[in-house]
Amino acid sequence: MRLTTERLILRPWEDKDRTPMARIYGDAQVRRFHPKVLTVEEANVGIDLAIERARTNGFHFQAAELKASGEFIGMIGLAVLAEGVQAGLPGHRSVEIGWFLAKEYWGQGLAPEGARAWLDYAWLIGLPEIAAFTAKVNAPSQRGMEKIGRFMIPGAITITWSSARAIGCGLKWSTGSGIRPFSSGIPSPGDVSFSTMSAFHNSVLAAQLMVD
């Protein structure tokens, strides 16, 4: 899958992306809301998995580069959530949107620009809704989520994943009706346990994006 925006090319992974992506994953500042930085080997495993998942599902997190210069800036895309994660979300949401950019490209609106292109693709192929996750203390990522949804994130409802001791909040955007908190199916603290969530920071913010 190849998408373009005003400033970006969003494309499948190439071997030349491995070194710069490993550098991003190995940057402590970029990974400050995650348990640890990744090794080169771990970064390569992640890229290999992304390539495999794209073959299987038709999409996954993909490479992002600047249209003007061809510079690799990180990854942006959609991904089918693991079954364990889906089971722990209200309504069993199945697809997430996310991004991971080199720090020199922060603050330029590139992540929301690329994410909006992926959202357009999601609606085009008929996906009804998209989940987004970030640490509650990760204000820049929250702003990015707000930009692609064009709504503030209030954090009115909590969801607890016991394995990660993670407290998050949920909301969703529904077609033609704006923003709504998750109103049903919220698990009680300790009800849901899955190790996948341990990849996130102590507090996890979950947002539900739908056509607004």
C-alpha cells in the first residue's frame, strides 16, 4: 500500500529503512514512554513482522518519508490488534492507528498528516472504526490524536488492564454525531489481563476514531 499527502510518502518497508528505524527505536527520548529502547535486532524483527502482517491483512504500520527529499522519518499506519488486546477493549475494537517518528521531525504536523491519510484509507476499505493508544502523560501524542479527530480528549471513563497496571480512558467518534465516551462494555479494574499492554507506559489513553 502506497499513500501520498502534501508532504509525505507512506509506503511499504524497504531494506534501506532498517538502519534509520533502528536508530529511532534506539533513541531514549523517542522511547521515553515505553519500557525500554530496542536493539537493532529487535527493530528488525518489528519490521519483518510489519511486512508479514501487511501481506496477511493488506495493511500495517509502514515507512514514512518526506516527499520533497526522500528522507526517512519513521513509521505511520494501521494495524490489526492482537486478539488479547481486542478482547480487553469495549466493543472489541480491532484496528489501531499509530506513528513513531524520529525526534527531529516532531512538532511539524507530520504525524497527523500521515495519520489522516491512513484514516481516509480505513474508511475507503470499509473499516467502521479505528482505535488509538498513547500514554496519558504523552501530551504530544495526545495532541496528534486530537488533530486527526478534531476533538478534545476528555478522559472521562477509565479502563484498567491489570497486567500492565494501566489506567486509560476511552471515547469514540461516531458518524455524524461527534464525540462520545465509551458507554458500555467497560471492564472493571482487574477484569482484563493481557501481557500485550505491557508495551505501554503505566497509564494508557485509548481513543476511538470514527468518521466525524
